Amino acid sequence: MKKIFIGNFAFSMTEGELRSMFEPHGQVESVTIVTDRNTGRSRGFAFVEMTDNGAADKAIAALNGMDSGGRPLTVNEARPKVERGPRGGGFDRGHARQRREPRW
């Protein structure tokens, strides 16, 4: 199974449209459009998983640079996800840890 990155597509594109773009090249296992956490709108990129690696390579070659609403698609093999450490939350940004003696 190969995971493919698709970028620079129109924000209005749906998972069904992406699936129909890739299905002529081989069996599509899944389509995931990445959305903004706050608004729920598309961020303009997605991932498609195809079961056959050879078909995935052919799809990448055929679709990379293809016009999508006046924008050239970026289609390539997805890089492995990089694990990041814990992300700090909160509003103090670490300043609370730097307690100082009061100046009297």
C-alpha cells in the first residue's frame, strides 16, 4: 500500500472528486482531505492510499502538474509522519516557571 500526497487543489474539491481522479489508475483504499481545526474548511491538501504500489506510481506520474481549477496539482509519495514532542499549551509560555524574587 502506498500513501500519496496531493497538494494545491481547489478548496472546494471533495473526497469523492479526488477518489474519481485516482480510480482510473487503480484501486483507492482511502481519501483524506486535511481540514482546518477551527473552521473545518479544506487546507488545500489531502492524502490518498492506493493498494497497488505500481498503480500508485502511475497515478503520481499522470496527475502531478495536472490543472485543478487553474492551479497545478502537486502529487507525490507522502513522506512518513514525523513524530513531534509534546506541544506546550497554556498562555504563560513558560514565564511562570521563572519566578523571581520581589524587588523591595
